[in-house]
Amino acid sequence: MASRVVTRQACGLCRRRKVKCDGLLTCSNCRTAKAHCQYPTPKKRGPKPVQWQEDSTRASGVSLNSTSPVTSASGDSENPAIVQAYWSPDADSPLYSNSITSKAPSTPSESQRQTVVRTHLDLLAGLLVAAPSEAVASIPSRCILLYTQYVFGAIPLCHEGTLRATVSRFFNLPAGGADHSEDCAQISRCFAADSEQEWVAVLRSYTVLIALCAAVTYVLPESVLPNKHLTAPLFLRVARDTLRIYVDYDVEHPDSSSLSIRLFLSSAIQISTGMYGVAFHLLNEAGLTAMKLRLYDESSLEGKDPIEENILRNAFWQLYICDKTALVMRTRPVTIHESLFETGLTLKTHSRNYVPLLGAEPESNGAAGTEDRLVQGFHVIRRLWGMAARIIRAMEASSRKTLDEHADLHECRESTLQLSEEYFEMITWTNWVQTSEESSPDECRNGGHQLSQSLQRQRTAYLVSLHYIKVAVLNTAIQCNMTEIVGLSAGPLVLAMRQIELAQDFMNVIESVPFLHLQAEGEHCAEKIRRVGSLLLELAHTTVIDAVRCLAKQCAMRLIDMLARLNSKASDVLGEYIGS
């Protein structure tokens, strides 16, 4: 009879799987899975000595002598035994320790290489646990497909062909054999490089893919990704840990991946926690990097690789949209200031040497047609938020001038007239929505279902943005006592009814579009709903007119119900407010 280990704790694998461990030297669960059974070292009681930490990677026995990278795109089947034999989810794992260094020496150290390999092995093992009946490579491949369908129109920051090549490199595991150390060495060759620059390039391509998977799995619902509750935290943790390894080099030598990774991580963190501090910090890092690269200047992209140029261009405009949205919604300080542009904003929306980002095959005409329409819509939404930010800031500036006794009244009237014209140009700008609903027969044949999903998803983003902006501009006009800009008198009843009318229009759009598209909008959509609901509840508490109070509360309750369906933490805030 096998003797028992004298321990009060389960082995590492049983703890990770949260199953009962029988305490044998090799427990029955590990014996069934043919995995290495390891028990954690008992911790001593009392205070720890000053120097108690050791390098977590010393315990790893992975061989990293090979230097030739693995580039095969073959469909070899994964062997779970390889991963389980080398995956030990204990305190030494980089996923559960703070020993990862952010320093990037001239030549990657052995411990850094081992840390990267073990981090990837932990990811593979976690994916096997999350979806044991699926091939590991199918999970990131599905994330790429969903990204092109639901996310690319809002965040066009990746080249599909490069993403799929990265999946083939890192997720098509070799077939297992008797020598597990050799199998693990084959996996480690994926990260091999002869110089620091090459090594960081490998890490960057890997981190972009994992960060994209984190954003997609957090944004889309379980109806599309059934195992997202297991895979999403795993992707996010691995992406952040990998970026931390080379972050110093990345700050000193940024490229398009520096922006893409931070934008994806910001989106994932905001959804996973419902807190904005870390997410906004990452956005600000990306904005400062864009300013450092002078991406506002068209000449800064001269001589770049066409794909790199395209992603850098889109990344700057994406950050530009984020900053304009922050100005309208007053969520955070902005980092891209036009006043700091040395040459003015000369960056164009399209490149002369344009290379499509969608479609793994160069001759994919349907994907190219889809991308042209999506890029057009992307810049329509960018222009919409830019116009809204300019109108709101101009109203606030004009309001301050009006309070100035020495202000020129004629100049103030001219400014009000100009703002009124810009406002009506903004709210009547709907031609793009009409054309986006129509698809040519050729596009439908070539693009198929993906074309329809991508364009309809982007149309949802446009309509939600437009109707939220109408509510925000009216609220600013009331606060600045400049309601003539939106064509209204200053009567309280007129303004209250117009606020409710715009809020109802916003709610009608929210209820009419596909619910999956709202889920794909993520916390950005939830925050817009919360803010409109807050305005309605404030109106219900301040008005003395019973009819207005009743309508405001009814519309606010509809918004709270929608937030609850979206499973947003913002619904709790509104619920507490309406109950007070």
C-alpha cells in the first residue's frame, strides 16, 4: 500500500483544478493525468528574514540550447501530456509570482528565457484545462476571427496574416514522445533569438496576439465564447506578464505593437474590473508614446514598412478618438494636445502605399472591400467625436467670455452663431449610416457573413455615439446657459422635455440594435448608458413638474434594466442612486 505524504495541503495540480487530493506521493489525480505530482513546501511561521526571495526560475529544468525558430504552420495535434509534465502551478510560476524583471539586457539572460517559456507553458496548460476537447490553437484562431467580425471596425490595429502566423508558431505543439525534455526544448525554440532586437521582436508578436485574445474574450459574451470565464483572465495575465519582461526596452524603442498592446490591455482591464484607473494609465502611456513618435506628422511614417505604417496610422487615430471621447465624457486627462504638435496635425487618414490588414491571403478581395468600408466608418466616428469635443470646449470657453465684463459682445454673438452651425452639421450627418446599410452583390459574395457583421457592428457604434453626443451637448449647453446654440429657449419645461426626448431616442437606439453588438461595445457603451441614466435621475430629483419626473424615472429604469442585462457594474451605481 502506498504511503501517504504528511501534509495538510493538496498537490499543485489538484489545488489548481480545485479537486480533492488523496495525499499520496503521486496522488491518484496526477497518476491518471500522467502529470508530475508536486506538493508545496510548508511555510514556516513567524516573520520572514530580509533576504528570503530567490529567483523563481532556478527550479526550472528546461533546456534552451536550440536557436533555430519554429516557423512550421503544420496542423500537428497537441499533446496534453507534454504540457502537464512541465506545468507546475506553484509559487515558482511567473503567473503567480512577482519575480519577473522589466529589465532588458543587451543579451537576454537564461532566467528571462526560462520565464518566457514557463509563462507560455502555463498558458497552454490553462487552455487545455479550459477546453480539453479542443485543439489549443483553435482558441486564439477563434479570437482572431471574432476580432475581425466585431472589434476591428473600432480598433483596427492588427494584421490578420501576422496574427495567424503567430498562432502557427506558438500554439501548434509537436507530437509528444518519450523524451519530454526534448519536446519542451522544441517549444522553447519558438522564443529563441540571436540578439536583443530579435528576441524583443518575437516577444512583441506574441504579446500582441495574447493581448488581442484578452480583449476579445472579455468583450464578447459567453454565447460566442463558452469558456471565456477561464480563458479571459488567463490571456490577460500572460499578456501583462510578458510585456513586463521587456517593458523598459519597449519604452525606449517603441513601435506599433507598443500602442496596440496597451490599447487592447486597457480595454480588457476596464471590462474585467470595472475600474478605470489602470485602464486609463495604459491609455495615457500609449498617448505619450504616440506623441514621442510624432505620429501627428505625416513625415514621421516615411520609410516605414507598409504594414507597420498602416497600424501606426490607425493607432494614432484610435488614440485621438479616445482623447476626444474623454473630453466629451470628462473621464480622464488627455495626452494628445494639438497645441503641442510641432508641425500641426498633418497625418492623413490613408497611405499612398496602403496595404490591407484584413485577410490572411493577399488576393482576398472580399476582405479588402470590407476593410475599405470599415476604415471609412472608423474615420466617420472619429470625426463625430472630434466635432463634439470642439463644440463642447467652445461652449465652455464662450461661457467664460460672456461672464467677462470686457468681452466683445459682437464677437460672442458670432461665436454662438458659428457653434450653432457646427452643431446642426453634426446632428444631420447621417449619409454614412444610410450607405453602410447597403452592400453590393460582389461584396456580399466575397465578404459573406463577416462583411455584414463587421459593418452592422460599426453602425451600432456610430448610432450609440451620435445619440449620446446629442445628450451630452445639450447638457453642456444648459450648464453654460447657451441653449440657443441647439435651437432652444431657456425655459425650464422646454429644456426638460428636450432632455427626456433625446434620452428616449438614445434608449430606442440601444433597444433596437443587436444585443451582441452592445456587448461588443463593452464598458464604453455601459458608461454612456450610465451617464444618460444619471442625467435623467438628476432631472427627476430637481424638477417640480410631476409629468417630467414620471417620464424621467421611467426612462431611467429602462436604462438600468439594460445595464443589468449587460452585466455591467455601472448598474449597481444607478440602482443605489435611484433607491436613495
